[in-house]
Amino acid sequence: MNMFNLEIISTFLFFFVVSLLIIKDRKNIQFRYGIVIRRWKKGIERISKFAKKYASPLRVVGNIGIVVGIVFAFIGLYFLFRFTFELKGAIGIVLPTVGSFQFPKPVISVPFWYWIIAIFIMLTIHETMHALFMQIENVRIKNYGIILFFTLPIGAFVDQDMRRIKKLGFIKKLRFFTAGSFGNISVGFVCLLLLIVSARLYSPYGIAIVRTLEGFPANQSNLSGIILEINGTRIKSMKDLSLILNNTAPGTMINITTTTGNYLLKTVAKPDNGNGSYLGFVGYDFYEINIKYANLKSLIEVMRNLFYWLFILNLGIGTANLLPAKPLDGGYIVEEFFSKIFKKNAKVATYICTAIIWSLIILNLFVFGYFKILG
């Protein structure tokens, strides 16, 4: 059984098991227009005990979260406005895919199991962080829950006492509102660090050819694959290639060995009239797992892919959630600042800000997205 069939079977099995759980637990589930909501109270006591025990260090973490949240709110705004004015589209919808299927842009296609694991971790971190900072300030957690579209997880929530939150001080509110995104951004950077560290498990292997340039030797000889040798000399990087070509006169016949075969090419002069020869292709350094870790290659690649998607989704969604538009957390953050600046007109200012940001988001998702699909 190949990996493609295994992925399809496991995906259907996931939906089947979730469907059975929903049917079995239907008395505790709300269902409306395809949206499934399941609430729990179990586990709230543990969160409360942890929050009370480590209240002081958590408040310090919360203060750091405020700074990080404000910084990333401005970063999110910068890219939203910049890419909107450049007509590039700053925001995309993230959806799971199976096999080789890819959604058209601006939808970001994520392999199904990476999506499921990443969404579960992201939602758990986000809502747990909110819950911790509620408990520190004695805000009652009514319950918490998960939201599904039929059987597909799409969100989570913590039911809180909003009347109690409104009575909190300025800094206490900011700690609460920034906590979720701060947790996601922190996880994102931890995963980035793990990607950087795990890169040490790889060594330069050759040069992967992306495309060849028309009219040049690489194109004329249909050069493809990963370059491994030139005239019997091992090539592991672009630096190795440059050293050889810089010392090869134009018009020289060279033998190139790649993962797809052997190619005989006649080099030409560089377009910029520099010293050495030119082949005419676009490529990059290709890395392969170190031989001593060869037995763990599949596991390492799966984990690195998971770290990659955890980094992308946590950082991206964590930042987007800080945009100053209700009901995003960023909307409540900006409302607190507006209450200090505009006093009684804070709500009006928040509504205006929310309208502007959501207009830009919709413009990015649907208008720019439509043109990307056509393009």
C-alpha cells in the first residue's frame, strides 16, 4: 500500500470515527446548519490550580505577551495595508488537502494530517492561555468547547464571564486579550528553532535544477535532476559549481552527472562577460539526511514538515488574530486603547476601525483571491 492510499484511507477513517463519536454523544452536542458545538467542564479545575499556584510568574509572562501582542498587531497591519495596496493579497484561507490535490490561490493547502495536528495544538494553546489569565484574575470559566463543521475541527472557545472581564483594569484586560495569540506566536518560534536545529541532521548533497534558461546549454541538453558530479568531481553546492565553472573556459565540453543521467554540454561565456563559463539554469543547494541518521529519514522528514506547518499556522493565525477588528482579540485590544484616548467615543472608534479592517480582509480574500484564481 503506497502513502497516497494510506493517507486517503486514514482520512476517511478519521471522519468515520469522529462521526461515530458525535452520534454517540449527541445529547451533549449542539448542531445547527452543519456547525457542531461540544462543551466540557472537565479540566477547568486543573487550569485553575495551575493559575493560582504560578500567578506571579504568569503575570510577568502576560506583561511580555502584551508587548509581543502589540508589536505583532502592528506587523499584521503593516503587511495587510502593504499587500493590499500592492494588489498582492495579504490573507489566505487555510484548508486541508489529501494526496496531490491543491486548492487554487489564495487558499493555502495543507496536507490533511499536518492540518489536523497543527489546528489541534494551535487551538489548545490559544484557549488554554486565555483560560489561565482568566483564572489569575478570578474570572469564572463557564465551560470550554470545540467547534466542528460537520466532522472537521474549525475552532475552539472558552466561555467566560464578560461582565467580570469588563470590570478588570487596563493591564489585566490586555494580558487576557493578548494571551491566546502570544501563546501561538511563542509556539511558532519554538517550531522555527526546532527547524533550524534539525537542519544540522542534513548535509549538502548536490544542486537541484529548478528550470533551465532558453538558448543556453542546460536547456539545449534538457539538463534535469540533481547535479552530483562534473567531469568526475563531486559537486555538493552552488559554491562547488562556481569554483569549477570559474576555472573553465567558454566552449569547453563537460560531462555532468545528475540523478537522472549523464549529460554532455558545451559551456558558453557568462552573459555579464565575467570570467569562466555559464550553463544557464536556476537551481539551489539540495540537502540530504546524514548517512548516520538514514534509518530515521522518514520520521525526521515527517517531524520537520510538522514543525514547518506549526510555525506557519501559529505565527500566521496568531498575528491575524491581533488585527484591530472585532470579534478578533485585536479588536478588544484596540477598544481598550481607544477607551483611554477617545473616552465615550471609544465604541464608535472601534466600530470604524473594525469596518476598515474587515473591508480590507474581505477585499484580500475574495476580490484579490478571485483574480489569483483567474491568473
